[in-house]
Amino acid sequence: MSETETPIRGLGHSVRRKEDDRFLRGRGNYVDDLQLPGMLHMALLRSPLAHARITAIDVEAAKAHPGVVAVVTGRDLDAHGLAWMPTLSGDTQAVLALDKVVFQGQEVAAVVAEDPYVASDALELIEVDYDPLPPVVDPYKALEPDAPLIREDKQGQTSNHINHWEKGDRGATERAFATADKVVRVETFYPRSHPAPLETCGCVADVDPATGKATIYMTSQAPHAHRTLFALVAGLPEQNIRIVSPDLGGGFGNKVPIYPGYVVATVASLLLGRPVKWVEDRTENLISTGFARDYHMTGEVALSGDGKILGLRSKVIADHGAFNAAAQPTKTPAGLFHIFTGSYDVPAAFCEVDAVYTNKAPGGIAYRCSFRVTEASFLIERLMQKAATELDVDPAELRRRNFIRPEQFPYHSVVGWVYDSGEYQRALDLALEQLGYEELRREQRERFARGELMGIGIASFTEVVGAGHGADYDIAGLRMFDSAELRVHPTGKAILKLGVKAQGQGHETTFAQIVAAELGIQPEDVAVMEGDTDNTPYGLGTYASRSTPVGGAATAMVARKLREKATRIAAHLLEVAEEDIEYAEGRFAVRGAPDRAKTIQDVAFAAYTNLPEGMEAGLEGVTYYDPPNMTFPFGTYCVVVDIDKGTGVWKVRKMVAVDDCGVRINPMIVEGQIHGGLAEGFAIAAMQQISFDEDGNCIGQNFTDYLLPTSWETPKFETHATVTPSPHHPIGAKGVGESATVGSPAAYVNAVLDALAPLGITNIDMPVTSDKVWTAMHEKGFV
Ligand code: CDP
């Protein structure tokens, strides 16, 4: 490379996000921006009650309202066999309620009108007679024998119990507990939270009456899978369905399930022969779309006198709401919860989870998380903190004694995981060094002596991301691979089409960087396309940090395929044997004569103009990548808090995050992902929850009740990295999008409880609000 040439900005370069130009200029293209000729607007009537029989619905006044084109009820859908739809967890969910409503906010009827305001107004003209039933909001009460049966529609369902699942060796774990010097127990509730993306869910369904082609513009994190599900459920030919997921204003798992609004809008467009737009408002999003967590967890760890873990067990009651609609692609009902042994070498473990119906919105989605890994990570990190307190061992030291050591990788855990790589102590040591841990512990002792409350919380989390591989992970039977299609045009500029779909993660930049690393085409010369099922290869979508582990791997592999062909073309152009060509940084040079070289641009032109005899024209390929294993990113988060004795208010003084996601494609984007996740983790730990009163009314229907942290409350974060490549990923990368949401809540809670430990306070459930802290201190006679 000459001095004037720009280096190829492949892996490890903090390339500015290409997509930000349009986002920052207000030129993004979201579902609600779409205006199609003749488009109608749909609004949904929702149940005000959590549990009630529907005895009558009168839609005549709404139908007669000027501007209303149609009113749709469950009975209308039933006539087309569409009143019920399958959920991603094998349950059935009412599209529009027929005889009974089972949660507040459930979809009961739809109005389609010429104008969105007319559609909303006309909802008030629909008369529904409800006969109230006793609502069941507490999952423990839901399991009592005399609890009202929520799912009367399900044949053979005689209780509110959905399923029982267990993993591990119960006998070996019991034996480990029998020999323990110390057993530490944590009972905690991981509250129901909501991803609350900035853009709510919605669609424009456009069924062309002439061709029968259904184009559905939809807020979808998984457009290809959604197309197949639409085809299977509605019986439409799949080639006649096109899902377009345009720019998405965040998803965080909320845009993985199929919601009734999508189905009703599509049916309405089919029947009316005009495009129909449905976009939910904030309250609809919060009360009816996929929630997360809602796990009542008990964990116990058995320890030897010197602080070695001998065994681990947990029992969970999982509140799934009224329909089991957990969006997760594993064959196990509790997803990946069995990663609950975390970063530790645990010789015996056993977990069991019972899922329960209650009169609450369905969901159980993986909010910036891999299918219950967040709950699992929180439990083990809370246990480690409590064990350290009870054994009077430094929490960092207790972790060191139990970490899986680098030489143990690939590590086979007792519950069946094969961890690909990790250096847990290195991440912990770096975090403690950056924090100034020893000095802070000294300060803490001095403050305690003066009656002041200061705490240091640690979470050394490990993650499991990148579903599949396909044999173990699927959505409705669709194996969890992903895909990349790459074409280099004659001028050496490329287009990359992907099966994944970003919601703000910067794929247009980072995936172009992978091509840059493999082929030497600069990222700005690689256009990245996602989200249009007619124009991208089949893939399973973006959630659970799977894009880099799976779609990223597919991208590297397809670029390598093209490089092989490019090498043959370069050999032809340079009139040497293929084996004599060396590739580096976009140049194909003759071995031993580096000045005799062709660039990727020369080769691309030749691929269309000057080919070796018998070679097919073009420089194009597609790869479907089924990963051999998940990737296991990890890190340590440390939080320092000060608690005000008079009010219980706790403030984060310092937060240090060390993340290891293997090879980082774009360090700036990785850092951005971690900042976002740390802010969400803080919100969950400190202020957020979707709760319900005893009548099943959802508390948290808007952003004055369901709190989002602003820049005022959000702490300052210091981020650092270690790099432990994944041995099985083509570029050594692991996912990172969800790490901080998964790992950080325990760090914040551990910090507060570390401050309160001298008072004998051992647990406060999230959100750890100041009034809960104050009450706990008050009960101990401290304030
Ligand atoms: O699946 P999702 O895009 O949500 O998560 P991800 O694969 O963890 O990636 C989030 C963003 O971080 C993407 O733009 C990735 O390409 C980028 N990333 C990276 O630059 N290096 C990594 N090792 C992992 C992710």
C-alpha cells in the first residue's frame, strides 16, 4: 500500500454509522411514514376489564358513523377461520376476543375508516356488554385449586398451570447440598418490564385485489419468519406475501411476536381491496404487546467452608399472562434459563420452572436478552453477593475462587452448555483496577464507621447468544441459521443483502466492515440491505444478539467465497497460477513480486468483461450459515453507590463496565450498544415495572407511570474491553447488543445491598426505589 492510499476500514475501526445521516436529518422511513393511495386507517377496541365474559357486541352505531368503512369483530374473523392465531410458544391467542376477555387491553373489535381520527372516535360507538369474572393477577394464587380457570377455550386445560420444565441432575445437586458447610438462599422477583421501543408496533397491509399479492409493511424484527407464519396461518401462497420491515425505531424483542393488529389489518385489506394502516399508540404498546421477565425466583447455592461452590439449585414461577406467547426459539419452555450457573465452575446444578396463566397481557419476550438469560444471570450474581456477605469474604475474591478458568475452555457445564471461550478473571481484574477497588473498600469502611452508607456492587456475568445452531433452535420448525448474499458490481462497489434486520444497531455500517475486512472494498462502497422478504435471502431475523454471531458469520463466509473466485480471476489477469496469488487488503499480488498486483476493483471489472475460459460471469454469491455453537460474551460491571440515610435515595457515584465480545467489528458501535444496555439495566434496577392492581388494571400504561430514565437520572458509564475471540466464529466475534441489559441490573442491586448489608438488609426486589430502601432501613431501626 502506498502512503497516499487509505487503509481499508475493516474490523476494529470505529467507522461512523452510515445510517445516521438519514436518521439525524429526519429522513428515516418508518411504517407510520407510509402513505399509499386509497389507504384506510384501523383502530382497535380494547377490553377495559381483565377477566369478563362478552355477552353482546353492538357495532351498528359505529358502522353508521360517517367515514367508517367497516367494523370487524371476533365473529367476523371466525367466519373466515381466523379468530385464533398460534403463538410462538405453541399456544393459541385470540385475534379478536369471541366470548371472553382475559386481560385488560385485549383486542375486542376493529374499526376501519377513511381517517385515523374517525376510526378512533368510532370505537366509542361500539357497545360491548361484559359480565365480569374474578381476575387472577398473582401467579401463586392462579395455581390454587379453586382459582378461576382463565383458559376455558383450551380443551383439556383444567388449571392455570401451563408447563413444568427442569434441567440438571436433581440427585447430584441434593447430595452436594447435603455435604455443604454453608447454604445461601435468595428469594427474588424479577418484575415484569417492557422494552418500550421509541416507535410502537404497526403495519400497512396492502393486498392487491388484481394480483392477490399481499405486501405488508410491518414493524418486524423477523420479516422472513413472519412471512412464512402468515402463509401457514392464513393459507396464502408464500410467494404472494411480501413483508417489508422498513426503518425500525427500536425493537428490543418487542417486534418479534405477531400481534392481532397485523392480522386484522391484513384481513381488512384483503376484504376491502384497499391498503389498511394500523399503528398502535404508546398505551396500547405498553398494555398489550410483549412484556418481559415476570419471574419469581428462589435460588440456593451450596458452598464449602473456603467458599467453593458445591451445588446450585433454583425454583421459578413464571407468569406468562393470559396466552403463552413467549417469543423464544428453543425447545425448552424456559429458554436458556439453565445458563444460571453463570461464569462459575459448578459441579452440580438443578433448576425447575413452572409457567402459569394469569389475567395479564401475554408475552414473555426476550427484552434485549437471550430468552431468560437475564433472569438467570441476575439470580446467580445476587447469590454470589449474598454468599460473600454471609461468608464474610470479599465478593471479588469469592468470584475468583469459583470462575471457570481459561484452561477449562471449551467448558462443558453440568447443565449441557459448551462455553466457547472466556477469561473471566481478566475482565474482573481490569474492572476493579479501573474502579480503584481497594481504595474504595477502605473508604467504605471509614464511612460505615461514621454511620454513612456506601456500597460497591459487582456482577461478573456470562452470556449465551447467537441462536442457533439449527438442530437445537427453531421458530415453528424453521431452523435458526442466517444468510448473506453479496454481489460486487463491475465498478467494484458491492451490495450485501441480509436475512437479519436492524432496529438501530448499525448493521449498515458493521456488516459493510466485514466485507471490507474480507474483500478490501471500503465500507462506504458496500450498500447493506435488510428487511424486504422479496429482495433479501431467507433469515430468521434480529433479536437476542444473534446478528453478528450468525448473520455476521454468513457475511464473512460469502465474502470468502467471492474471494476464491476473485483469486482465480486475478491469476488469469496476471497470467500466473492461482497458487501464486497472495491476497491482502483488497490486492491480489503475485507471490514474491508485490508490485505485480490487481485490486479487487480490477478483478470485479474483469468478472464481467475478461474471464478465464469457461468461468461463469459475475462476482456474486449467497451463504446460509448454521453456527456450530452459541457464542459466550462476558464481562464485569462494577457500581459504586451512596445512599442518603434520610430519604433512601441512592446515587451511582461510579460505574465501570468491562465487556468482552470477542473481536470487535466497530468499537464505537459496541460502546454505544453497551451504553444503551447499561441505561436500560439501570432503569430496570431503579425505576421500572409493569404492575397490576388486584382487579387486573395495568399500572404503567404510559411514560408517567412506566418510567424511562432521562439523561438527568442516568449515571455516567466508563467502558473498557478485553478481547477473547470466539474460536468457532469465522471472524472471532461474539454478540454484544444485550450484554449490558443482562449483566448490569445485578451490579446496581448488589451495590445498594452492599451498602445496606451492615444493617442486616439482605434483599430488596427491583425496582429498588428510594421508598423501598427507606422502608427497609426503617424496619431495621436505622431511620
Ligand atoms: O443482533 P443484534 O444486532 O441486536 O446484536 P449484535 O450482533 O450483538 O450487534 C449489535 C451491533 O454491534 C451490530 O452493529 C454489530 O455489528 C456490532 N458488533 C460489533 O461491532 N462487534 C461485535 N463483536 C459484536 C457486535
